[in-house]
Amino acid sequence: MRKVGALLLATPAAVVALAACGSVPDTAGPAAATPEPGGCAFVGPLSDATGVGPRVVFVTRGAGAQSACDAELADPRNASRHFAPAYIPTGSPVCTYFDSHDAPPEGGRTYELFGDGASTLCEAITPRPSGG
């Protein structure tokens, strides 16, 4: 999550990329979470600096999902990220990623990304094919 957290800092390029790529509907839902067996979600803005703007909903599923979300929300390193519990959105995620940078319970998990800021974040974390 630390790598993704660093990417959450909005930059002019990220804002331009969001405008150029379009956005997905805001699926963040209310801040209060409804537990779903085997899954949980938290939401935060694309910009850590302001706490407003395009939002990304992170969803993880399976055994230990709630522990992972609780750990992300409680992590002091995430205090400036304005994370909050969220409902698990319906529909398909914009992308998924595997958190290999953090220790469990946050790390070692696959996260699905939803929300109006997800397309920008997905572009930033998706490996590009090398030209040549």
C-alpha cells in the first residue's frame, strides 16, 4: 500500500490523465461500512494533500479481509490519506493489484480498485510494455 499511497498524491499529470481517460461513476457510497462476509472496503481521495477530489475505493476479499482493512485504517502512516470505511461497490473493478510491499494483514493481498479516481491510479500502477 505504501507504493499505492505515494501514487495517491495528485499531480497535474494525474489530473490530466483522469480527464483524458474519463472516469468511472462514483461508487464510494456512504462512509459507514456494511460488513460483507469475506470482504471489506475503504475509500480515500486521489489527493492526500486536500482530502477531496476523485476517490478510490479499495476492496479486498477472502479470509482476513476485515483485518486487512482495519489495519489500513489504523496505520499511522495512512493518517494523512483520509481513508474511511466504505461499502463494497457493485460492478466490475477498474483494475486489481497485489500488495507486495506491506506485511500482512494489509500486504500479501489482492485489492480491487473502484471509484472516480481509480482509472488514474490504475494507469499509474499498471506496467507498460517496453518499446524496442
